[in-house]
Amino acid sequence: MAYSKLAQIRDSSVPIGQPAPLHLECKCGNRVNIDGDRNACVCGAVYDQQGYVVVASVASKTEVSARYQ
């Protein structure tokens, strides 16, 4: 199954009620920090701020989200 969106994960070290950085767990095994409109993984996949796949990668088992086709 190819993924077209990944869940945003909140930094658990920041206390509840305070803004915390978000990241994605790319299916290739790498962590992708959400820093802007386009967030690239070393495997070649690119995700938007909401976790949708903008550029797919074989290593990440992703496909481009319908919103970017």
C-alpha cells in the first residue's frame, strides 16, 4: 500500500499547552521535521506542512497525494 499522507507527530518533550515542533516519520525510517511549505526527506520524498506527499519516493513507499496531481 502506498501512502499519500502521513500523520504529524508532536514533540512529546514540550509540556502540554505550549506550542511544540511537529515532525513526520517517513516510511523509509527517517524523521522529517516540518519547517515550511515543503519538507524533504533524505530518501527523496517531499511532504507539505500537513503531511501530504508532494513528491513520491520508492524508498518511502509513497505516492503523490491527489491534491498535488
